[in-house]
Amino acid sequence: MARIKVHELRNKSKAELLNQLKDLKAELALLRVAKVTGGAPNKLSKIKVVRLSIAQVLTVISQKQKAALREAYKNKKFLPLDLRPKKTRAIRRRLTKHQVLH
């Protein structure tokens, strides 16, 4: 399997991504078996590409989930901690622009 382009992954649905992830994991298992049994060198170099592809698929899945959560909490009063902006503790405790003016 050739390297996967991330922009193609972003256009796929979650079910398609999960199917592709399952296929990649199965391929990785076969490559690992080939490594143990002394397979061809081209198969051994393919392990790195498949692992990278798995990471890309998982990243796109998590990004889509986070985007869906952001959309769900868009106009809510409170935001889950992992959706809030990542800042240092000191920055979070600083006065806001509104508080400085008054």
C-alpha cells in the first residue's frame, strides 16, 4: 500500500476511516510476521510506511471528533477543559480586557 495523502483522508467518512484503519492494522500484522520469518527486505521497509499511515488515520479521526465536539459546544455557557484554549496558569488568571477597562 502506497503512502496515504491526508487531504484524501479528510474527505472520508468515519466508517471509511475505521475500515481503512482495520486494513492497515491487518497489513502491519502480516508485515511483522514476515519480519519474524525472515521476509524480503522490501517488506521490512514497508513497516514504517504502514505505521505512519495508521498514525495519520488516527489523527484525522481524532481531529474530526474534536471538531464535532467544538460544534456541539459552540453556543453553550461552559466548555469542556480539553476544548478550552491551552494557556499557562498565569495567563488564565490574568485580568481580562473587560476587567482592565473598568
